[in-house]
Amino acid sequence: MKSMIETILMPVSRFIRNETLKRRVSHLLREKKEIFLEIGSGGRKGKNGWLTMDMSKNCDICWDLRKGIPFPDGTVSRIYSSHFLEHLSFKEGREFLDECLRVLVPEGVFLICVPNARIYIESYLMNVNLENHIYLSYTQAYNGTTKIDYVNYIAYMDGHHKYMFDEENLVFILKSKGFRNVRLREFDPTIDLKEREFQSIYAECKK
């Protein structure tokens, strides 16, 4: 007869091939603490109880998120994603949101932040100049050409971006994937980066 914890851990072996990662996830589950995941964090460690996850050995959990989220169903309390979803294709993004919904506990919270494409599209349509050092600071993706490249900048980011968002679109996608209580939220200094506030859309929802 398997114990309850063994039953919970069984799905870990099903999709995690990396033994080190498998042990790490199993240890986190055995601790029976709430798990807070910051996904697509870049190469840094988490703070204030958050675990970071990205394709970097410098974060808490090194993992290719295109393979899913390496946690069993209903085991993660909160997920935070900042300026990550736009780097996924439409199909990859929907699969990622499915995974977030899968691993969240009932009533678990999903917090997200994405760049606001409306800023760049409206600037193009209204012939309004953007301040390059603020809105177009990734110089590999913009070299001071014509205003249509405001749209190219946010849409493609020299190949790094694959999808654009505005407020209406972000809320619609989250609802369509089955999240509940979807709403736009304000900038939160405890989790959101101040340097991204000027160009970001913030939302939160529950499983």
C-alpha cells in the first residue's frame, strides 16, 4: 500500500528524466510547504519564498519550460511570470498556460506581466515619437529607422518575441484557458520590476 506522499510523487518520475531535478522536486514536495514559482525568471535566485525557474544554472530550478512544468498536478500555490509569455508562440503559450493551470492547487493564484503592444502600435498609427532610450532600448531590435519599426520592435524583438498583447487580449486568453476571477491588476513592487512598469500589463487570476 503506497503512502499518500508516494502517490503524490509518482507523477514526478513520469515526466522528469533529470535525476537531480527529480530529487529537488521530490524534496520540495516532502517539505509540505507552499510552493511559489517564478517562471521565466532569467539567471537569478528567488527571494521572499519564491523559487525561480528558467534555462539557467544560476536560477533555483534549471528547466526548459517548453517541456512543461516539472511538478505534479495541484502542488503549486502561486505562479508568477514576467515578460515571458511573449517569447512563446501562440501554441507554446497556450500549452504553457495549460501547464500552469494543471500544477496549481485549487484556488491557486497565477500572476502575470507582459509588454503592452498597444503603446507601440498607437505610436505608429498616430505618428508619435517614442523615446528610444526608454521604449526602444534593446538596440539590436531597433536602429532608428521609420515608425513601422515600432511595431516590428515589439512584435519580433529581433526574433525573441513571438506574440503581442494588449489588456483585452491578455484577459481573454486567460479566461479561455479556464482561469477564474481574471482581472487586470496594478503594479506590485513586491514582485514586479520597477523598470518594466512603464510598458507592462499586469493581470491575476485563480485556478
